Amino acid sequence: MILTKKRSFSDALLKVIEDKILNGKTNEVLHLVPTNRKARALKKEIIDKTPARAVSIIPIETIFTLAEKLFSVEVPLSLASDAASSVLLKKAFQKNQLEYFRSFSKTIPQGSLDRIKNLFSEYKRNGITSEYLLRDLGKTGGTEKQKLSELAKVYDSYCELFRQLDLYEIGDVIREVNEFSLNDTAERFRILFPSVKIIYAFGYSEFTNPEISLLKKLSELPGEDLYIHLDYQRNNRGLFSAVEEVKDKFEKEGFYSYPFTGKDNGNKLSGYLSRYLFNEKKIKKKNSYEDAVALIVGKNREDEIIQIAKKIKTLLAEKNVPPNAVCVAFHLIQNYSGIIRDVFLQYGIPFNLTDRFSLNTFNPVISVINLLEVMATDFYHKAVFRVFSSEYYQPVNAQSSDIYQVASKLRIISGYQTWITHINHFIDEENETEDEILSNKNLLSSVKKEIESLYSLLKKFEEPMTLRQFPERLLALIHELDFPVKVLKLSKEYEEENIKSLTTFIEMFSDLFEQLQLEYEQPESQKFPLKYFLNHLKTAVASTRFNIKERPGYGVLVSNFEEIRGLNFDYVFLGGLCDGDFPTRFSPEIFSYESFSESENKHVTRERFLFYQTLQTCSKRLYLSYPLYEGTKKELSPSSFLVDLKKIFEVDKVLINKNEGYIYAFSELIQKAAAQNNMELLLNIKSENEKEILHEKFLIDKTRREHPFEAFAYNGFIDAAAEHTAGLLEKYSGSDYSISQLELYAKCPFQFFLKRILKLTPFEEPSEELEPMEMGLLLHAILEQFMKTVKKENLNLQFEKEKASQLLFAIAKDKIDKLSVHSSLSFWEKEKILGVNGSKNDSILSLFLEKELARTDNFEAAFFEVPFGRLRNDDGQKSTILSLNLTSNAKLRGKIDRIDINFDEKYFKVYDYKLSGKKPNEEDLQLGISLQIPLYLFAAQQILQNELNETFLPAAGIIYSLKFSREDFGPDEVKTVNRKSYGKAGAETRDKIIQANQDLISHSLKKIDALITGISAGVYHLSKLEKREEKVCRLCSFKSVCRIQEIEDG
């Protein structure tokens, strides 16, 4: 159908236009098309038809670009970006006193912000003013009226901000052009298009009222003939009802409608579809189109794309189809763009993906925002971690994992000064600890340097800035950190996207803050804190999208349905044809007035017509596809449009890959060879180097699976003498070992390798509450000082109970007060130590005194927090035994919490304070995965021999539970004979217990010698424990990089 103001019309219109092209008169026809992509395709098509393929002017515009040019003839046009529009919308909410939207004056959820911004843009495109909205309020009531009234106010403020800043959106531009007089419009048009005689608009299915007004004005220009070509079939309202409404609107404006079929686009389905698709009349299915349409069904979205990729690769290989003759399109392309990139790259298919990218998903931009977040949040630990984990900001003095660990151990939550103060405290502290992080002064100093360096870099953003200063400083920061160079170096497959994201980001914030300056008469006098700028910047980034420049004629086009309207390809794949994707579910606009909201019927009609338009883009064969499931569980239904299509003709059966012998991608070759354990398949690889590498990998994998504990480098048996590993293991040869290190190796050599050799550390959030280890250290310190004071002052607990109690609680209060300077002790933790609800009797300290008073044995508490090996005690003095040689191959370091002595019988007991009170069982002792008690017994015997020059025998090893529970609190002996404790045994049994303890020490020393030999020799296989899942794997932080499950599964 043709719409025109002319009273007569000839079917020769297209012939006239064609002749002008063939005769080199392309400048006499202005083509109006719905999309920029169609404009580019049409330009190429016209160039191909012109004589010698040479032409100087081809007037092709969209309605908006035409309006933009008409507006800009005399005055430059400043279009608002999505970023600027979002920021101005937030300002509009903040300018109004709102009740319904009162929370929006501070923060607006990004989803709501985008919906309202799009709604306001649609209002502008449809010529709706705030006055019009307010007049329409009478049709509503209650909270709905309040909501819509406030939206009208915000919309008015939004439009006013645009006027103040002299900014425009699409609807603003068309409105301005419509306000030009006819003579003014004619003059502008003639300046732009001096030779145009025919204006031909085609490919459209709908127009807004302001667009209709603009086209009407163009039709009235002197010497211009305007023709609007609409695809319309009078007898199929199910498909063309929306087009019919457009026709009626134009006819009201004085246009005449004429039947017109237009040119054949090569699609043999076109005429049949226009007559019968979505037509309520029942017809007999036609089978003659069976070879024109085929169906692909994927298990899920990824499988759907894999099947599409395989079919495309078959077309390219078997039929020599050029890639640019193929198109893959989706209605909701965002559901597929990531999968398309991965799969098409994997299958070696060249492609042009036209999806618009969100700026806030790209690492270069995220990294810049994260840097600003650090200063804006005063070095909040998560913000700091995000910066140090970025590939665009690498620490120089320390590893990022070290920074995580220091923050976690020191419980640093935020505050630059807190970081520095806490780290300085541990650097200056003379006490030594077994903790590898806190005892490493050099590491702590390195982390401090990193924090100071980051502060120095960001200090420029600490003080308030003007709207000019902030973008200047931000740009300086980007260049100071060499972001452009790093983007080129670090980007691999997505180099172009990352470069474009950074340039778009710089352009966006430069334009945004330049435009915001227009809001103030003296912008240089207005200063704002970093949070103000960061808030606007994050809003702008979340709203900004960009395209990668298309490479004409390159690869398979991957786009959305809207973009491919009016284009033509040999082979078209329409994917995602499941309900919810296409048609999309109708959802009424919650922020819009009912009278302006789209009805469900109109929504369905619009999407039906879009489906019809996409079906016409194919000239040879059309492939329709959909997934059965979203992921693995949520079942999806085929599109109702697909069901309607099947009503009018047969669709080819579901495609099944009949070419079983085909291998479509290198990854498929590897998978198939691995699954079949068939290395002969590798002969298909042309590269001898790749073939050799893969052959070696297969042999390695096969050996690992069949012989998981065989002495083999890839099973964790590292050659300690090899040049590239000697340095890695050298420091463990002849070094002092902590008990925790040895226990870890005994449980799982591979976990030891990851933690201790490679220094891998799972991320742990700093906690604002006291960690169990810190709580344990605090209680250790309190009890140590108390017991030492008792001994020094020779207090008799039985007769001086009150004095002892006062002493114990005073020591605890002093220790807690000192700890609070560098840490934060929760209310409940203080209560547990000092007394719940102020009651001393209900406290850990009171329970400890009770247990001490209840003792009836002849043992005396003699030594406390006794270090051995290379450790210092709490007074800063070196340990009694500088080097505790267990064997010729082993040295040990540690600290015994307490040693009690029976001076008469020459016996001793060792104590290990534990918050949990968990005691090792006999199996763990024999396996060597619980070494603390036997080694404490061994070390204590050596220490007593050293200190007292006498031999004392090991009576017992005791786990002293500090758990705040009357039932669990107190000492519990680790039993080695007949499950009897030393205190309850008779003389004969006591001798057996002492012998059993000595045997346990000897057994443990042999175990340790073997463990240290394994560590030094580079033996780091997986855990061999029978109950490894229970004892090691269940709580392991390295499951994701461990292959133990392969062995478990056989």
C-alpha cells in the first residue's frame, strides 16, 4: 500500500526510482528507512546498481536523522546521551518534594531509573507534555493518582532541565522541527537536499503522532512528492491491524491510500505469509514450502547455539556459502550474545555481533570506578580488594592475596588510618606468633607500602572539586595508570570492545560534567565531594551502552529482529523462539498513565508483525530454533508464533546432525579423543607441534587417572633437585616446622603444597567480630599472666579465692581495654569473658577458677606459654630451646600453653587450651594427623631437662576446653591406655600410661621424620586417608582445583 497526498498514483513508482539510480540521478530521491542498518544496506545496494559503481550523493535518512539535520541547519544540536538523561532524571526527582517517591530522592534502583527514563523518552516521542498528563489525572484516584501526579511533576522538571542545559532527545528534536513554519522547513530542506524531487519512505510499520506531523509537512513542501510504502494485506487483520491504524491516521491528515505490492525481495514465502499468517480463517496446510523452513531444537540455550553453529559451518563448508550471506537473529539478543561469542569463536565462525554493550560490564571501566570507590568509602576493605584484584592495578610490593590475608587477620574493615595504625601495631609488636602472616614483619611492611601508595594515587580526590576539576583529575588518573596501554596489552579476544569501552567512558564523563556546568552561573565556585561525582558517574555508566563499529561484509551477521527488518540474506536463523522471549510476556507499565499505556492486544499485534518482517529477510532457507530448557531445570515452551506458523504449512522436521563423522571444532576433537581414549583421532590435527603436545597431555591424563598415587610429576611428585623447583623447596630443607604445618601435610600433601609452597590463600572477608583465633590468643594472654602472677606472689587459690578472682578479672579487663585500641570486641564476647549481664559467676574466667580450685592432684602449675624452636615468649625473650631437633632431619617450633609438674614423683602434664575443646582420637594420633599433644610431651620433657636439670616423665597430655559451657569447660586428658586417665588410674596402670605416652612420642617422631622427608623431597600427592572426605576434603577451600573427585568416581 502507498500513502501519498497526490490524487493519483502509478505502479511505476519503483521503476521511476530504479531508473534514477541507473542513470546516476541518486540525488533526486530521498529514501526514509526505519533503521541505520537498513540505511547502510540500501546505500551499498544503490552503489552496486549505479553506473561504474560511482556516486557522490545518496540521500538516505531515518526520520530522526532527517529531523536532526533540519534542526541543525542554523544551530548546532546538542543531543543528550543516555548517561546525561539518567543523571538529569535523578536530579529531577531530587528537585521535587515527593511523598510516593520519597525514597527516590536519595537513590533510585537502576531498573526503575531505566524504566522511567524510557517512559519519559516515549512521552516526548509521542508529543505528550506534563500539562497533558496532569489533565489526565481525573481518571484515577487514591495512591495511583498520587503516583502519577508526582511523575508528572518529575517529568516537568526533567523537561525543564533539558531546556536549561540546551539538551535534546529524539522527541525534543522532532517537536522543534514540527514547530518550524512551512517556509522555514522548505528552506532548510532545500539547503540539505537541493536536487530531491521524490521522498520515498518504506520499511515502516508504525509512526508516532509527531512523526506523522513531520511527514505531513514534508508532503506539503513545494516540488516534493512524498510516498509512504506500508506492507499491508486488507484481508488479514490478525497481522495487519496495527498497520491499518497507521493508514487511518494518515488518511485523517489528507493522505490517499493506493494498493501497491512493491518489488519481490526474493522470498518465496512472502505473499503466502501476508495472506495467511495469524489469519483466523482456517486453510489447508501447504507442503510446497517444506524445504524452505527447518526447525532446530536445543536442550538449552547453549545447545541451541551449538546446533546453529554446526549448521552454519556445514553451509560454509559444503555449499561454499559466504559468511555474510548468513544472518542469526534473536528478539532478546542479550540472552544469547555471550553464548554466541564463546561458541562462534570456538567453532571458528567469523561473525559481526551488533548487540549494544553495557559500559558497566567492562573491566577497564569497572577498575576506574573501583579506584574512586576506595577513596569515597575511606578504604573500605571490599573496595580495596576489588582494586588489588584488578588486572589494571597490580600491587608492586606485595601480592593481592597477602593484602586480603592481612586485612582478614587484623580485622580491618575500613579507614585509611585504621589500615596504617593496625599494621604499624603488629610491625612494632615484639611478640611472635605461629601465624605466618602476622609474624612476617617484611610482609606487613610491604602491605602498608601498598596501602600508602594507593592513598597517594587517590589523594587528589580527597577534597571537594569543581565540575571542571573532577573530569580533569579522573582523566589524569587514567593516564597515570597507563590504562590505554594496559587495555591493549591485557585484552585478548575482546581487544576492540575493551578499547571502545574506555574511549566511550572518557567521552561520556567529559561530556556529562561539561553539560552539568551549564546548570550553574558560576560553576568554578561550586565544589562537590567525591561521593557526588561518583554517584553521577555510576548512574551514567549503568545507563551507557555502545556498539562496536561494524565490519562491512565480514562474517555472519548476529543481530536482533528490529535491526534486520528490510534486509535480505540467503540463510537466516531466527533463535530464541520460546514464549517469554518472543512473544515477550505482556507487562503493563507500572509508571505510566493507563490512557497512554500499550494494551496487551497492541503489544501482541506489534510483535506478530515483527515476526512477519523477520520471516521475509530470507531468500533461500529459514531456520527457526528454540531451547527446551532454561539451564537444566526450567522448562520452556515453543513460541506461540511458531505454533501459528505451523498451522499454515509444514515445517521441516527437527534437524538432527546426520554427519556423525564430522568434527566441527578443535575442542570437539579433544573431547571425542578423551572420551574414547583414542589417540589416533589426533592424527586429524595438521600441526605436528600441537599433535605432540596433545599426545603428551593424553598420556599424562591417562596415567593420572589409572595410577593416581604413582611417583609421577603430574601426580604431585616434584623433583626437588630440578633447577626450576629447587628454589621453591629449598627453604623447607632444614627449616623449623610448626605442628600445624606437619599436621596439614599428614592430612593432605597436595593441600600443603597449595597453602605453604604456592602460598595460595582463599579469600576471607575481614570480620568486625573477634575471630576464634584472636579470642583464643586473648584468653591465653589473660590466663598466662594470671597463672604467672599467682606463682610469683605464691597465692594459695584455696584460701585466697576472692583475691585471685579480683586479680584474674583485673588482668582480663586490662587486656580487653588494650585490645580495643586495635580491634573491636563485641558485646557478647566481653560478656562471655567478664560475666553475662554483669554476673562474674557466669563467665569463662569464673569457670576457670572453679576448675583450678577443684584440683586434687599433686601437680603444680609451673610453666606457661613456653616457646621452643625459633619463637619468643611474651616478654620478648628467646625460647628456652632455640632449636628442637626431633631427628637428624627435623626441627620443630611451637609454644606449650602450660606445663604442670609433680616434683615428688618427677612426672609432668602438658596443657593445650582450645576454644572448641575437641580432643584427638587414637586413630588420628596413630595416623600422625594429630601431633600437638605427643610433640608437646616431647618438647616439655626436653625443656624440663634443660631448665631443671632433671628427667621428668610424661604423665598426660590434656586438652583444656575454654568453651563457654559448664558441661564442656575444663581439662580432658588424651587417653592412650585402656581409656583411663592418669589421675584415676592405679600405680600399675599409671606406669602403663607413662610407657604408652613415651611410645606415642616415639611413634610420632618417626611419623614426623617421614613427613619432613616427603616435604623436602617434593612429594605432594593427594590425600591417601581412608576417611579423607571426613577428615580433610569436607571443609577444604581448594576443592575447585583438586582432582580427588576423579579418583573417587573411578
